[in-house]
Amino acid sequence: MNQRASNLLDEALGLVDEGTNPWTLSGRVLLIEDCVETSAAFLLHHLLKRALSTLSSNVVVFLALSQPFSHYDRVLRKLGCNLAAQKENKRLLFLDMLTSEFPDGGESGLVALYGKIEKVVSALIEENKKSITIIIDDLSLLEVAANGASNHVLDFLHYCHTLTSVFGCTLVALNHEDIYSSMEKPALILHLEYLADILMKTEPLATGLATDVHGQLTVLNKETWDGQGRSRNRIFNFHFRIKENGVEYFSPGSRA
């Protein structure tokens, strides 16, 4: 795989200068949307690995509602990242939410969860840990834990969003867009897409299945600054192929 192909995603995210500024996503919200045909878990794994890079001082607060720690540890080891060691070094704070249930529509439980996150973030700031990333995997299961109370989940996400502006945290969330396919987009998704500084969406190929291409990825990076100091939205489209030890990205039409 050539160097440019391996960096297509990082270019779209603005993560190309790993030497002087390895994490340029501070204060930004990243929303990942996928569907059952094309899971976007690999994007979350990529961001987790980049956040925990040895060149970065990032600390990750990971809310896991989808898989146990052993799953992420196994996947990230294939990508060259030891999550167990990162937990030991206190660069990864893993909150296992698999068995969590929030009564009364989830409001009190989500308020308590946010209070826990805010306490962790405040403690890290006091320790001069200024680069903090909050990852939620995934929002649809958070909604399930809250007994379908999407309004309380949205309130929780708004609270988390304040951490990006007050403390410069990065917020990353994965959601399954196709679970709402039988209805109009709910307010939760519309609000999230509005709040997101970067929207990443995986979809099947328009031409159907292919042996060497597993799907297409669209990245909408809002307010990207050009060389003349003007902001503009940038849209990136490319194909991807998931391998055992990583993902290959390439431009549409570059493969036969």
C-alpha cells in the first residue's frame, strides 16, 4: 500500500502532521454513521489508535456499550496498539457500560454518567492533561439503555458537547443510521449532524458488492481553513477495503 493511500483518511480528518501536531481534533465533534452492510467500527478503532499515539499526549475516556474491553484490546493489538498497557499508563479510561440500565427514562442515570465524565475530565485538566478525547460506542445502545428516551440522550450529548468548548475535548460518537430507516430522521440524529464538526459515513457501493472493495466512505469536514484564512466545508469520498491488520483507502475508480 503506498503512503498516500494509507493517509487518505487522515488527510480528510486533518491529521497529516503527526510530527509537530499529532492531534488536531481538539474541541471538535466527530459523528460516525454506518449501516448493517458496512460497519464503521474500523473508523472508531482508527481514531482510538491515533488518539493514543506515542507522539500524542491525548487521554481517552471510552464509553463502551457495544463490546467488552477484551474485544477492543484484541482489535487494536492487530493495529499495533496495546490497550491494556494504555489503561495501565492511565491514558485510557475505559467505562464498561454493557450492563448499564437507566431507570425513569434514563434521565437520572445519564445525568450521573455525565457527572462522572465531567469529574474525570476536570481531574485530568488539573493534572495538566489538556488533550482529552471522549469516545462513545455506540449511541443507539445508549438510547436503548435509556429505554428509548432520545430526548434525555440528546441532553446528555449536549452536556458532553460543552466539554469541547469549555475544555477543548474531542467528542467521537458512533451511531447506526439504518435503525431509523423506516421513519424520518429523528431529532436526535438531526441534532447530532448539526453539532458535528466532522461527519463520517460508510455506505455500500452504489454498484453492489465487489471482492476487493468493501464500501465507500464520505467525510464532511466543516469549517476547514484554506490558505487565505477563509473557512469552507470540504467533502471527501473514497473507497475502503478492510484487511486483517488495517484498512486500505483509495480513490473511486482506481481499482479495476
